[in-house]
Amino acid sequence: MDIDQLSEQVLKGERRALARAITLIESSRADHRTLSAALLERLRRADRQAVRIGLSGTPGVGKSTFIESFGTMLTAQGLRVAVLAVDPSSARSGGSILGDKTRMDRLSRDPNAFIRPSPSQTHLGGVARRTREAVTLCEAAGFDVVLIETVGVGQSETVVAEMSDLFILLLAPAGGDELQGVKRGIMEMADIILVNKADGDLKAAAMRTCADYAGALRLLRKRPQDPDGFPKAMTVSALEEDGLKAAWEEMQTLTEWRRGAGFFDGRRSDQARYWFEQELRHALLAKLETAEARAETARLGAIVAAGEATPAVAAAQLLASLGIKDG
């Protein structure tokens, strides 16, 4: 694979080249990892930025419908939109349906949009192992907005906040009260809460839910990266495309305030440090996948199972065999 040619094609915004580049970075083959590192280094020099928007919510809340309506609205304004959708993988077979692109039929045919579904595999936190690198590729390809749709699993799904500029939480009507809203976890990470399906018979319920969460947000400690009035709760209807422009205006307001106050670049620097530490952890764990390490792990595991050593002592012995000091 010619990395120089591929990088030039990505920088020109060629969609097929972008798709090939994402496939490359998602590969776990050692030679592909080397090539992907070289590709990312070349693209990093372009220094292009998009607004990264992480979107989470419970299954069935209408994330795909919202993204299609929201993305179509953005492309109508002349913006280029990339969607990175993470699909849950089966714990039994390991496979994924990857049906998000099918759900977003209208947006997938938009020349100013790019949709890429990826399997979550065994990675926790609602995103895939290489979603962060895929975001970098989309920025290099010249997209203005990158939407990161998570698996949608619940209150612990906060990893997407470490790769996005804005974290949007999508909720369904009658999804909770003020007590639910003040629970720590995903709720306190959200920049804007959008109560979807505010239409038809559910509109009144959506308004009540929005009021409950707005009250709950006022009880949370104010964050230094937020101007007055944020985080906030709003109602939207992805089906009727109502409230989307107002939501986008609030996202822009928050983004511009953070840029002016210095929080935008500071946050990205913190995120880069976070992902460096994550890469380091994965590299250390990879050392346990060698044949020698697996054999030693199996031997010490049998000793622990027989009650002849504690897990802590056995783990220290394994680390020592790899040349890593415990503690």
C-alpha cells in the first residue's frame, strides 16, 4: 500500500480513499498497524479541525433518526458531515449487523455526507477501538462536522467524551425524573441533553421530561468549561425535524465560547494525553499475548486455582517474568 498516495487522496476528500484508510487503521495486523501509524503522522501535519460531536443515548431513543435529520440539515447549510456509527458486537459470535447506514438512507446518498459503521468488538465505553483515529481521518479529509454515534448502553458510556468537543445525550420522553437526572456518570458529562420524540402524543411527556432534567442540571456543580446556561436540556423531534436548528445554534454558541475562553484547545490537549495513556496500557497488555506470556499465565493461573498462591502474588510473578516491576 502506498501511504503517500493514500494520504494525498484523503487530503483531497476522496471518499473511497477515506474508507480504505479507516479500514487500515481498524486492522489489528502488525504490518497494518505500522502503515496506519505512518498515515496518521502524515495527515497530522495538515492540522485540520472539525467540530467533533459525540452522541449517546439508550437503545431505541432514535439516535439514527436524529443523526439523519440533523446531518441533512447541516449539509443543506453547505457543511460536510461525517458520521462514525459504532454498532454493538455479539458476545457469542463476535459479529455486528452494521445497519446504521441502511437506517440513514437519505443521508447516505448525500454527496456532502460520509457514513462509516464500525463494530464495537470487545471494546467497552460505547465506541470502537480505533474510533479516535477515524475521527482524525475525517478531519484530514476536510469534513466540517464529525458525529460519533455510540452503541448506546447506559450511564457508564462516557469514553466518547474523551474524543469529542461536544457531548450530546439523547433521551426519550418519560425517561426519568430529577432524581434520575442528578445521578453521576453519563449525565454529568453531557453538554446538552436533547429529549427526542417531542411530537404527537409524546410531546407533552417530552416537555415534562425536559423540565425535569433542566431542573436536575441546575443542581449539578457548575463546570469551568461552561458559560452561563450550560449544560442545558432541550426538546427536539427528529421525525418532524423540529428543534434541530435551535439545538445546532446552541452547540455553535458553546463551541465558540470555549474557543474564546481557551477551553477548546486545552480540552483537545487533555484528550491527546488521555489517549497516549490508553495506547500505553494496550501496548503493555499486548505483551501478555505472546506465546511465552500465555504459557506463564496458564501456569500461574493453575497455581491460583489450586489455592497455592493469591492472585496478587501470582500477578506480581507474571509481571516480573516480563521485566515489569509491580508497584
